[in-house]
Amino acid sequence: MADIMSRLTGARLVETRQRGWVDPYAGLAAFDYSRRYPSPELSAYVEHFWVVTWTDLDEPYEQRIVSHPTVNMTIVQDFHQIAGVIRGGFSYTMRGTGRALGTRFRPGGFRTFLGGPVSQLTGRFVRIGEMFAASGPALVEQVLAEPDAGAAVAHVERFLLALGPEPDPLAEEAAALVGMVEDDVSVTRVDELADRAGRSMRSLQRLFRDYVGIGPKWVIRRFRLHEAAERVHQGLDLATLAAELGYTDQAHLTRDFTAAVGMSPAAYARLGTTTRP
């Protein structure tokens, strides 16, 4: 583990808190977003809590997301579910006034709560009351009834700690490897990641499907697409971007980008010019 952690290079091209949001500037004009970090007792399992609030929206606002290789638990008035890794994009439409409280688990961090391979959640939304039949509905009621966001987060923390999560070295390894892929844009192939991890490709794939919920190839491509979206906003030409992110050519990047984001890089760049501060 220490060896894996020592190989993190911090070579990410750009860093934003809205990585994965489609048109983040428009989003920040429509709602307020904040992060809260877990207590030390929960930090091995939870990456952060996120809170989105919106007030008196004149028109419904749809926020589209290009998903991450993480499990999220979301509690909002009409939606209280646990989402596994979503291969495509997804969206949520805000109306009127409301608040969403999310728990973003570390890669591998949800396995201890699930008690089995995280891949069984991939591509699925499961109601909290179905996942945690004995105590889930009460948690939803507490969070929805609590007007203070900090107190609502505390309810979720107490709920998760009461489930008795146990440390798992393989979960820590999975989280470190996903972090390596996210932070180092030079990681573009599964065999490169397997070599850095000191694992065979088959062993690496088993680890990712069991703990992350999806294979390492998807994780690599998804983070490179997050990077591409940010760089397109900055005006970098596609040929240069494709080369930097490990794509065979500009056409390959355009196909992947369009499939994940729902529009071509050129259209996305034009979208950004209308909403950027």
C-alpha cells in the first residue's frame, strides 16, 4: 500500500470542485453547492458529503452529470436512493425550493456496508429503505425533517457508524489505485495500472469489480473524459487534447466524449462560452 501511494504523481492537468458536472457555471448560478468532510471514524469509507440547495427557481433546472467511479447515497424529497457506478450520464431536475444531501463513498468504501461485490450495484438505483430495511426509512425521515444541513449530515454519519463498518486493506488499495488514475493523466492503459499496482491484469480487474464496481478500463476512460471536459472549457484544441489524454486520435476522443456527455466537444465548448463568468 505504501508503495502504491508513493507512486502518486499529482500530474492532473486541472482541478475543479465541479468535475463531472455538465456546464458547471450554469449550475452554480442556479443552486448552492457545498461539501462537508466526514469524521475521522468514517473517513476510510466516505469521501465527502455534498449539499445542494435551491430556492424559488422560476423555471425547472436540470443538472447533468458525467458520473464518477463511486457509490452515492442521495436523500432529497422525491429521491432517496443509493446509486452504484452509472456508466452513462444522468441528471436531476430541481424545481421550486429544495435540498439534496448526498454521501459520496470512497471507491471501495461501500463494500463493507453492502457485504458483497459492489458490481452488483453497477448501473442501478436502489432505494435506501430497500438496502437498509431495518433502519433506512427512519434515516430518510430524519434527514428530510432536519432544516439544518450540518445536523442532517450528522444523522447520516451516526447511521453509517451504527452499521459497524470494518477496515479492509483491499478497499484501501482500490481507493489508492482509483486516486492514482484520477490524479495522473499519464495512466491511460490497464496494463500500465496493473504494473504500478504490482498485480496481474486479471487480478486488477477482479479487485476493481469487487470493490469499485466496474473495471479499470472504464475508470481510466472516465477520468480522462472528465479531464477533457475541463480542457475543452479552457479552449485547448482537440488534437492536442487527444494526444495528452492517451487517445489514438481526435475522432476517438470525440466519439467517447459525445457518448458520455451527450454532445460533441465542439458543442460543449460553445455551451461553456454562454455561462462562464
